[in-house]
Amino acid sequence: MHLKPVDAENGIPDFIDDWRLSAIVKKHSDFITYPIMLKRQRQGGDDPKQITIEDSTINSMKPLWKRRPSEINREEYVEFYKHISHDFTDPLRTIHFKAEGTTEYDALLFIPANAPYDLYRYGAKTGLRLYAKRVMIAERSEDLLPDYLRFVQGVVDAADLPLNISRQRLQQDHHITRIRKRLTTKILDSLTGLWEKDHDQYLKVWKEFGRAIKEGVSSDYENKERLLPLLLFPSSNDPEKLTSLKDYVSRMQPGQDQIFFLTGESRSQIENSPHLEAIREKGYEVLYMTEGVDELVVQHLFEYEGKKLKSVGKGAIELGTESEKSEAQKQLESKQEDFKPLIEFLQKTLEEHVKQVRLSARLTTSPACLVVEDHEFSPMLERALNHGLAGPKAKRVLELNPNHDLISKMRSRLAENPEDPCLANAAKVLHGVAVLSEGSQLTDTAPFNRAATQILCQAL
């Protein structure tokens, strides 16, 4: 055998270096059943002609996944997990099984205790180790699991795959498709078992990987129904504990036919949102969706157990029994004529920022709020798409609380003097406060600052 001269700059390493040879064998052939020996020649003592041959076995020959689970103790699983993952902590869950039938393979999977630092970073390398007859053919095979389960570590050893299979053929191989489907089912069953039998352990998994698991709702339609019971959210029911959709439904009030939620950057921001005022007064529970991935969830989750999901920041809100809804609608309609001049004035003054002004039944203590239609982006999603910058925003609907003193005084002042310059400043401040209340940034702070300053000067 003749080797090219070492040229590290051009990608030709030293393949007779002991460390490099050992690393290559460890990576690709550590678990084959026969020993791989590394022979080293050493010159002995003072005699340069005296040569000593040293033999050492550099592969472990211990494919743990080939043994029966009943024959393996916890320490062996932990040691193997740390060997393949380079993680210093013990795994939270081990999944070990052998599949027989049309496609035969062995799988040994682990759910880690901690999320890697790059789990949610674009381009991070993930995937299971793929072996064929104990020889590794892919160190990270992304095709064996859906992306939302990328946190799972482990190995799969398939007997029916050729050793020299290409990346393209691997993606198209029907064996891989079957393996992927079965592995996904096994992992979701394991997570369901944790949820039902060891809830505290499941909460640890959710804390580390919940954001990733949520991604499956929008990408894995085949397993969507398996995923829904596993989802957890903070809610208005408890300041600390998370709740499942099933638990939310069990606490719904008589006659309630919708699951209420609101998206936002934090629990504090959502709790202080004016959109929750009437909801809170009626005693309805609200799910707080504080993670960016929640926007994907609600785009693909329309109902649960026959109860439709409803954002309290979108569209019109109707609360209570049918008679209560009817009575609330009548009260709004009765006030519509009285507030029509103010609504038209605000519509004209704020036409650059809002597409409609209307009276609201969702407010009890705040003078106004901004809402979007059911089919439009939420403020949180819009901010994410703008990368947190004060970029262009879709026009909102400005809803007014007809029972608030500020709105009533603006109506009266408009009736007394439609040309009162204070009204235009009040309109700008009213809209600016509504923008800040939803967690967004003002597109132009100068007019808001001038209007607020003039109103303060008049008030002092």
C-alpha cells in the first residue's frame, strides 16, 4: 500500500499516525464482532536493530444494542450513552427494542436530560447513528427521525442496508421510511408513558425539549393526535403550573365552547394585556402562549375535543351564555349611534394606522385596544417576521370601551367643539398607548411625544 505524502493544507492527513488510525476505527468499526489490532514497531534499548512489536485492540466489539434489554443494567446504558453522545449527564429515558418482520433492525435510543446549546440553532448537526451490520454508515442520519425529535440520541443498526449506500439512496430507501415511522411511534409512546406514569420526569423533558416537540403539530400530521395530549402551556389557572389542553377542557365553564388563548413575549405582558379584561371578569381560563413556536401551533391547531381555539386578541369576542351574548350585543348597538361621531372622527384622524374603529365588549378598565382579524398575523408573529425592528405593520382595528371616562369625555368634547385641537392629540395618544399595550413599538415616536406633551401641558 502506498500513501500520498501528508499535506494537511490540502486535506491529506497522516494516515499512519496511531491516534488518527484509532479514531477512524472507533468512529466506523468500533462494534464489529472481530478485533481490529494496531501493531506498533518499537526500537528496543541500545540496539537499533532490536525491534519490538506491540499489539493492541482498538475497537470495543461491544454493540450494546444487540443484547437483550433484560441483560443490561442501568450503568451499562449510561456508559454507552455518554460514549456516543459525549454528554456528561445521565439520560432521562432509554428506549431499546428490536424490530422484526419486513424490516429488521435494532434500536437503542436515549432522551437526554439537557438540551444541547445548539438545539434551536439553524444548521445544527443532529441525527441518530446509523449502522449496517455493526458498521457505521452515517454518523448523523437526519432521515431516521422527524426534525422535532432531533434531540433524541442513539443508534439504529439495520441488517438490510448496504455498507456503501449513498446519501441520496438513503433518503429514498423504503427501509428508512419504515424505520422512521416506527421510531417516531416508539418515542411518542415513551413520552406518553412518562406523562401518565411519571409526570415529574415528563416536566423535565418538557422544560428542555417542549419547544421542539411543539414543532411537530405543524409538521407531522400523521402523529398530530398523539402530540396534542403532550402539549403544555402556562395559563391563567395557575401562576406556576403548566396545563394540558385536556386539563383546560375539563375546567371549562358550562356553556363555554371555545378554548381561549393569547400570544405574547412573556407571561407578564399577556397578563397585563387589555384584551383579557372582560375574559378575566367572566372567570374564563386563558392559555398564555409565550414562545415563538406557539404561533405555528395555533396556525395548525383549530380545535381540541370539539372545542375551537380562539385568540382573545383577534376578531370579535362573545362571552357568556346565549342570552348574555345577546344582551351584550344589544347594549353595544344601543350606544352605537351616540358614539358614531367619535368613531368617524377617530377613523379619519388615525386612518394611516387603523382600518376600522368600533365599540368593544372585551374591555372593562382600559379605554381602547388594538385587535386583528381572525385570519391576520398576531402582533407577536408580526414582530418576529420584522426581526424585532419597528418595520411596517398591518393596520389594526381600534376597539373603544364606551364605558370608560376618557372615551366618554372625548365624545362630549367632540360634540361641543368638533374643531378642538386637543381631540387630535388625544386620538394620537390613545392609539399610541394601545400599540404599547400589545407589546409593539411605535412606528414614529415624534408625533406621539408631541401629542402627549401638549395634553400634559393642558392638564397641569
